[in-house]
Amino acid sequence: MSKSDKRIRPPGSKNGPEKTAPGSKSVPGSKSVPGSKSVPGSKSVGWALVQAARLHRSRVGDRLAALDLFAGQEQVVQALAASGTMTMGDLAATLRVRPPTASKTISRLAALGFVERRAEAGDGRIVRVRLTEMGLAKAEAIERIGDEVEAELLAGFDGKERRRLRKLLRKAARNLAEISGALGHEVEGDAEIDEDEADADAIAPAL
């Protein structure tokens, strides 16, 4: 064999076998696909939770667009539907946003005819907000959208799985609230979580 025949040929050349990198395995008939690596963190619970939340929010946003609402505005409508009337300060506290943010949202909803603002009798500095008849109709439509998207989200889940998932997510939210020192943060359903844990502790010794 001549010296020229001993030279290393480029991988994939027709005149010689393709060399394989040390430690790698070659799968017959397989091809390398650019960008085929798994997404970092894709196996974590947090990643799955964020993906589900994004898709849920996107789906709700698409449905809200038909009501002339943007994602986030429905929370204001729902809060007012539940309370009747609220001051701007109470509304901001309920939504956990800054008063200027709540004020901007109310201004936009007022322009659409969904809410109305009235100054407090005897103190014009206090402004109370409530839904108009049109706003009340929007609140009912928002509730229907919530139920429909919920059904889409949990399609294929039985009742037990739905309850278990809800409890686990509440418990995860409470874990983060406690470790971050979010004072005054209440996780809806905490009492239900505590009852479940108490039942588990009572059953464990008997097993």
C-alpha cells in the first residue's frame, strides 16, 4: 500500500469508511438532525408547568379577543362582578398590581363601555368602579370561556386526577410563597391541602 493510500480521508468520502468519534455509537441508517437536542430543563416539573400555563393563557387570550378583551382585563371584570363596586385601591390590591396599572385598565374598559366610574359622595378623591350592563354580560361570557378552556385543558382526566392535580399545584404554590417570604400571600385551597395531609398522616401508621 502506498503512502498516498494511508492518508485519512474526509468523513463521507466514497473512497474510504467514515470515521466515528471516540466514545460515540453509530446507529445504522440514522442521520444527525440539526437542533434535535432536547430543550434544557424539558424534563423538569417547572418547565412543564410553564409550558402548560403559556398554552392555557394563549388559548384564553384567543377566546377573549372575540369579546374585545385582552388577556388580563378579564380579571378586572371578574373581580368587579364578584364585588359589585370597588375603589381603585381595593381593585389594585385584589389584583396585586400597582394602582396606576389598575387605573389604566379601568380607563380602557370604560372607553369600551364595560365599566363606569363614580366619585365617592362627600370625597371626590375616592373613585368607585362598577360594571355596566354590557360589562355584566361580558363577565358571564368570561365565565363560560373559563369553563370551556378548563375542559379542554383537562380532557382525558378523570375526577380523581383533576382533584389531585389541583391540590398538588396549590401545594407547590404554597412552597414558593413560603420560601420567598411573600407575606400575606394566600394560596386558595390551603385548608383542603392541610386536611389531605392530616388524613395521610392518620392512615400511614395503619399501613
